[in-house]
Amino acid sequence: MTPGKQTLRPRGSRRFAALRHLTGLGLLLGLSLPLQAATPSDQSFRAAFDDARAKRFDEIQQVAVNGHVLEGYIEYHQLKARLPYATAAEVLSFIERHADSPLAEWMRGQAISAYGRTGRHDALLEVSDGVPAGAQRQCYYYTAQLSNDVASASQGGLKLWHVSGSQDSACDPLFSALRERGVIDDQAIWERAMLAWAAGQGGMVSYLERQLPSSWQRAIAAREQLEGNFAAITRLPTNLGHGGHAFAALSVAAMHGFVRADTEAALEAWRKVNPHMPMSDEQRHTVERDLAWYSLVRDIPNNRGWVDQRLTILDDEELFDLRMRNAVRDGDWPQVREWVLKMPDRFRNEARYQYWLGRADDSLGRPQEARAAWTRAATERNFYGFLAADRIGQAYSLNRDDQDFSDAELAKVAETPAVKRVRALMNIDEIGLARSEWFNAVTQADDADARRLAAYALQQKWYDLTVFATIRGQLWDGLSWRFPPAWQQDFQRFGADAGVDPWMLMALARRESAFNPTATSPVGARGLMQLMPGTAAQVSRGLGLPTPSNAALGDPVTNIRLGSTYIREMLDRYSGNRLAAAAAYNAGPGRVDRWLADTPGEYDRFVERIPFKETREYVKAVLAYRVIFESLAKGTSEGVKVVSDREVSQRYTTALVDRR
């Protein structure tokens, strides 16, 4: 594959792409490795670790700690307990000695907080390594910076100030100092008040407006006039004083509410007042991007001409995407073609857009152009790349870049300090810490070492850690690691019992939990297939089984059995159609029933018509993952279909729903 064309991967930097993926999955607990029995050494260290956490340092049996691979964890708690009185030199020494462990950055963060709380600014700056994460620590950091870099402290402080809600009390000294210096002036107070107003934070608005002098009363009265009557913006005088800044911030906030309340009327008002608005380019872009997005989502015919005129100026992929999707929904193939071609190259060349360009050209009687577009799309390993390949009768491009390592090479991985700590933490049942050590090790690894870590995890059957190694290491083409044969025999067994394709089951589990058997989502879904306890209870009753406990849903066998049965129910509901069943597994059958009542009827347009982006991407990912699992098992993608012939020919209407 060419650079920039790797597919089925998150976007952004290594660290932040991984964090977005982890947040989206909600993986909070557990590892896939059956823990080894703790040795006497492990048991002794476990007792010392408990004492260190409880600050019973005098009771720690030093013989259990000295030379132990986890000795740094005891030292961490000892040094943390001495903050803020421990010197910066001691903290930096600890960070240097444990640089390959998450302990280093944890200690840095603890020191910044402790030094910040007690005003040890010199020590704080000494241990800092740039701007820390989190508003509280940033406020401590910029407060410390006031003594030697006022410009940076002011810039950072203003960014922390401009939020709609309350900040941590740690920010109060920083904000007070910036108020005294005139950095946070009346204009900044008004701007924050308007952010709060747009966010519906009435208490914060009142608090901030009380801090303004009487010269701002006209602006405050104007805001009160707009309260619940955004259309009055066309009657307000633009000259509210303060160099136009009062009106500009008020207008952005008012348009924020107006667009959401009545998008069509908001655009009409905007057309009237825009030429007279004393706004910055950034503020104007914010308003117009908001107007375009809501106009497209709500599909307001009277707004379409303005939106079409502004899209290329706004240069936003999400807006182009919405415009194209609306045209796909309507079957307006000239418009589909027009908007794909108007996209900047950085969007247009993706398989998804090339696929729809091909569909448009094909529908418009341009078979050669259609084939060319589908040929470009078929180079990618994703749902639309596979659909495009089917359109032109071409084999799927899996673009594999796996690598085999000898037992001797993997044995060396096992002896690295980080991996030793991972295993030792597992042995004392510190699963969360083991996971943190693993993530840190992969994040710090270069490409070659990340590959070795992924291969080692797969050898150990640490399936979830294998997957996460590919995410953190950006090993997008290492398919045997990204899509490991996790619990394959169980998926095959229960798939056969339920009459469900095992590769579909594995694809669901891979998307749902990344093969973490004890994953728990923020809403309470559990296990490999992320079953809600209520759903699990209902399925269990149907099988004549007792209701499983939440802990039992962390058992892979139990979870796979119940998940297989539930997806079978969804397949039965939708006449065996996997696209609709996958959508229902994610969003619920009630929603899918409603979507089928308002769909163009064709399989690809049905998917593109799904209104929830999460579900839309989920369906595409599951079907693409299924192709990969089956292809890996067979050793070839020959004969594998992303969408079956029957699913292509079915009409996606309410007739698909079996209401028996």
C-alpha cells in the first residue's frame, strides 16, 4: 500500500489515536491471560505492596522487595508520601531510573500537583517536561511560569479561562494574577460569559456579568433581549461598545442557540446581519460551519443553495460527507458525482468516496469512469474497498504485512524489564497496572519492537494485548495480530449451535471489546460481545439457563454462548440479513425497524442512510472484519464475500422485518 492509504485504522498521532479508540470501546477491566498461581515471592511482595499503598512503610518486609522486578512500585508510594517535601532532584532521579515504566510520568504528575498546591513553583518547573495534561496541573504549571515567562503563562491561562463551565479551584490564583495584570480583562470576562450562555450555564453567566462594570450594561441588556427570542438579533444595534467585541461574542453565542432552535430562520437572519457583523474570520467560520451542518443534517430545502455555495469555502470533510450522503439517499447521482469531485484530494481519494463516485458514474451511463473509480477504491482494505472489488470482479486487497519471529527472539522479549513487570503484576492480580505497563511499553517501542511485542502477546494468547499492541504501535497491516484467532474454537462451537457464521461472531467481538473478556462499557455492557445484563438475562431465559451474574458475563464461554444466541435472534428478525442484524446489535432493533421504513431500498444506500455515525461505522467495520477473519482462516480471500448475493438483491424496507 502507498503511504497514507492504510485502512481500517484510527486517525491522528499514535498516542491520541490509541486513546480515542480505547475511549470509544470503554475497556475498563481485565486481561485475557489466565493468571499463573502466585509464587511465595509474589505473595510476599503482594503483602509489601499492600503495606506501601496503605502507607504502612514501617511494616514492609524489605527482603520481599529488594531486587524484585516491581521494586519501583514500592519506591513510588514511598516517594509520593513524602511530597511536597521531597526535592525535585529526588523526583527527577526516580523519573530517570523508571523511564521505561508508567511510574515515571505518574510520579511527575504527582509532583506537579503537590508542588502546585503548596506553591513550590521552582520545584514544579524543574520536574515539568512541558505543559502537563489536565486543567488542574496546567493551572499549577502556568501559575509557576508567571515568575519567569509571563507571555507563555498568559497565553496558557487565557486558554484555560475561555471555557463555558467552572474550572478547578487550582486555577483561581492564576486567574487572579492574570486579572491583576490586565491579561484577563473585561472583554475576556464577556467572552467567557457568552460561552457559558451558549452552553446553557445560566449561573455562570450571571456570575460573570456581575464582574463587569456599568459600561457593559448595554451588552448585557442586549443579551437579555435575545434570551428566548434569538430572531431579535436582526434588530439589535451592532454598536454595543468596546470596539465591536461585545456584539461579536454575543452574536456567535446567539447564533449557536438560534441554529439549534430554528435552522431555517437562523440562516435567514444570518443573511441579513452577516454583512454588518464586526466579527473575526474565525468567529464567522464557526457560525457558518454550524449553520451548514444543521442545514444538512435536518435537510432543509430552502437552505440548500446557501450550503452548496459555502461548502468549498468552509473546506470541512464532515460537511462534504453529509452533502454527498444526502444525495446518495435521494439517488441524485449527478449531485453525488459533483460533490465527490468537488472534495479536496485529501478526502476524495478515500475508498468510500471513490466507491460512490463509481456508483454515480455507473448510474449515469459512464461504465469506464465507474470502473476506474472502483479500481482505485479496491486498493483499500475496508468495507467500501471490498464492495468496489466485488463490483469489478477483483480479489480483495488485504495488504498484509505480518512477520514471523523465532522462539528465541520471543524469549528475549519475555526477558525485557517491561514485560517482566507485566507478568509479575498479573501474578499478583494487579490487572490494571499490568495493562498500563503494556501500553507504555508499546507506546515507547519503535516499529520493530512493537512487532515483537505483538507477536509475543499472541504467543501467550493475550489476545486483547495483542490487539492493543497493533493500535499503539500503528501496525495496521499486521493482520494476524490485529485479528487474532481469539477463542476461535468456542466461536465455532456456539456459532454452529446457533446457526451463525463464526467469523461474523468473531468480527462482532473484535469490534465490541477488542477481545478483552472482562471489558465493561460506561453503560454497563460486559464481556467479549458486550452484552447488557438485561439482554443476557432475557437470552438466558430463552435457553433455559439461570440468569448470569455480571461476573459470569466476563467468562468467555458464557459470553460467546449468549452473544451467539442474541445475534441469531437479530438475524431471524431481519430475514438472515447481516447488515440489518449488525445494526440492530449496536443500536437496537427498534431503531433499525424505523430506519427500514425510511430507506432507499438498496444495500449500500441502506448502510449510508443509517443516521447514527457510530452504527454506520460499526456495520461497515463488522462486515469488513468478518472478511478478514475468514480470509486469515482460509489463507486466501478467494470465495469470501463482504456482502452476500442475497444481501445485495434484498430490498431494504420494512418487508425485511420478520414480525412473527
